[in-house]
Amino acid sequence: MAPRGGRAAASSGSEDEEEEAGFSRSYFLAKEKEPLSGKKRARAAAGKLSDLNLVDEQVLRASLAEIPPKHKEEVEALTRSYKDQYRNWLFELRCGFGLLMYGFGSKKQLLEDFASTTLTDFTVVVINGYLPSVNLKQILATIAEMFWDQTKAKRKRQPGTRSQLSQQFPSQSTEDIISFLMRQTSDDVDDRVCLLIHNVDGPALRDAESQQCLAQISCCPQVRVVASIDHVNAPLLWDKKMVHKQFKWSWYHVPTFAHYKVEGVFYPLILASGGHAQTTKTALVVLQSLTPNAQSVFRVLAEYQLANEKEEGMPVSSLYTKCRERFLVSSQVTLNSHLTEFKDHDLVKIRKHSDGQDCLRIPLVSDALEKLLQELA
């Protein structure tokens, strides 16, 4: 009896496994067939980002400004606790370290209060890294001019010497400026400069060249750096050990829970109709979710549109020929599937050419389209 029961149990187990495997196969087969039935396209069309009724950005910002702050007493107590650390921060700066502040909330007011109350022996130069563009070379030139003026003043104070220095710093080359700053040494603490960088991970500073330049500046004997970061991937900026060693960061977790009132002005709100900037960002999100081939097809269309701005659009037949030449599609059916994705998300518009052909056009101005292609690359 026992052997018979064992065989029955084994038979039952194998039947269950076959049934489960059959269900899995049926499920994936159904998912493969779904686009052909049009269900997937129907759902995508019903849930497009462009269908959202977005409010004007200024109205939304005004509404956000009216929201009363919460936990005000707790936040103030937290800020006061940071002020007790000012002396330690100053000590680390004098020892040659850089201060890097991270944590949720704007740290702009905290750092400026630290600078105004504690860094009285330093000449503080503020860099607003959250701005869309920062002229780092101009900032370097400003620092060099400050040390150049100090050098001229010292020469004048020395008896029996004539100052033969020019009125302005003689070079605008980044290498020459950094070389000059590296030679500045003095026992006088009043000669020191502190770079106060709000958002060293900002859009204009996060490229490798800017980070390398800032790291070199931080190595100058008379320069100290205090900075803040907010981007979740900011530590990846210094994945190279050499750059990280040059900054000599001393990390401090200082969440303030303060609103990003100033920093957020330069970023379009997700729920606001932000014009071309928001449209470009939305298009980038959609394109990044598509296959590399689909992205390449879109790039072919975009490059044609930028090169032929006065034309009504790119004929579908021309797009197919170009994509075939670059081995991006193998048939008209493949191209049509990509175009369906584009149309479902309003990435392209179809219009009739004067000769009756269907033409494709991306609904973005040239500047926005160029920026989109750069970010997609």
C-alpha cells in the first residue's frame, strides 16, 4: 500500500508542476499577443502624460508658498544644534579639510549663517551651483585678482621696494590661475579665501572638468571649501580616488527640512505646464524607457528635422530608407511599431505633405530638440 501511495503522490506532484508550467506559458503567450490585439495600445493611449490637465507654473508656485510650515519649533531646535558645531567646523577648515554638508532640505541659509558668524577671518566667495550656468573661469579670475591685489599691497608696504606688478592679473588661462594660487602661502589668516558652494552637485558643476577644476582649487594653500549636495547620486561625482583625495571632504549630515525656495526656482514643477522645458523632460523620460533601436529611429528623425527646418516634415518612406541603411529596422512593420509608440506618447505628429505623402514631425522647437538629443546621448 505504501509504494502505491508514494507513486500516487509523485504523480499528483508532477501534474501540479505541469499545470503551473502550462499556466506560465499561457500567461507569457498572452502578453506577447496583447500588442497585436490592441489592448496595450489602448491602455497607453488612455494614460498619456499629455492628457493631464496641468496648471500654470506660477499659479502652482504661489499655492505652494501659501502652505504653512510644519514642525516649526522642532526645525528651529535642530538648526540651533548645528550652530553648536560651528567651532568644530572652523577647526577642521583651518586643519586643511573641506566641509561637505548633506541631508534633506535646503542648506543655503545654514551655510550663509556659518559664513557670516564664524568665517570672519576668511574672504568668502559664494558660488551658487544650483544656477543653470556658472562661469567657473570668471570665479577663478576673481579669486586670482584678490590675491594679486594682496600681493601688490604687500609690495607697497615693504620699504625700499618698488612695485613692478601690473594692475590686473596678467593671464586668464585656467592653468596659469591655478598655478598662481598654488604659490600663494602666508601665515596671515586674513589672506585666506573660503569658497562657499551651494550645490556643488548642481547642473553646471557636475561635469568631470568642473569637478577637477574645483578639486585643484581646494588644494591651494590659502583656499578652503565649504559645500552642500542634494542629488542622491552626488557621491558618484568623486568616484575617482584622486579627485576625492584632493577635496579632502569632511562629511556632515545636516538635514534642515527647509524648503528649496531659491534652488527650486530653476527646475520646472512636475505638475505644472512648464512649456518647452517640461515637454523636453517628459519626452526624455519616455525615450529612455524605449529600446535602443527605437531611440536611434527617433534620432534619425530629429536630425533630419534639425537639418531641414523649413520643410513640413520627414516623409515616412524617407525615414524607412534611412533606418534600413543604418540597420535599425528590418521591415516596414518594425518601423510602424516604433512610430506607434512615438504617436501614443505624442513624440511625433503625422501630417499630409503637399504632394500627399504622410510626413512625420517632432512637436519641439529646434533648441529644445537639440537639448533632448544631447541628454539622450
